[in-house]
Amino acid sequence: MNCPFCSSDRPVEAQNTHAIAVRDTYPVSTGHTLVIPRQHVADITELPSEAYDACFQLVRQTIETLKAEGAPDGFNVGVNIGAAAGQTVFHAHIHVIPRYSGDVDKPRGGVRCVIPDKQNY
């Protein structure tokens, strides 16, 4: 298996028994972090409950750390499950994306903007 997350040598920002947090190699904003379960599964919902919960505990910890580091004005937290949803690395991971006032012209809708024709409501 040639998984970029299983064989990563990126510095670990935070960790727990079931997951690690690392900075994204191609960040969309300053502080963009990935929470990656230690267990290799493609779909995060395939994780046992304890590991799934630990991932989201690490998301919470990551957000608190990022707030202390750079004072972002908000966050997007998201998971891509499957190629149709845009998943390109088939090792489950959670994106924690700090957002800053003015980083885009119209932030309204947030993650709804993945389908541009549906973002306005």
C-alpha cells in the first residue's frame, strides 16, 4: 500500500491514541490542519466508535490550538467521503480550515458551496 498518510514524515501537531493532527501540505488557509486516524480506512464512518470519537476530540483540540496561534475568525470542518465528494487520498481524514474575515468575498454558505448552484438560499 502506498498511502501518503500511513508513510508521512510530517511533524505531528497533536495526537491521541487513535489519531494525529498534521498541517496540510497544500493549505487553503494559514493553519489548515488534517486530523488523520491511525487506522487506515477510506471512509471515516468505517472507524470503530472509540476511534471516530477520538478523531473529533482531536478536531476540538486543534481548533483551540489554532485559536491561540492566529486568532482566526471562524472554521470550516469537513470530511470528503468517496471520489464523488472530492476525496483524493483514500485514508480517512478531517480538514480543519481556519477562516479569516475577508478571505473570500462571500463566505455565506460555507461548506454548502461545494455545489456552486446550491450555495445561495
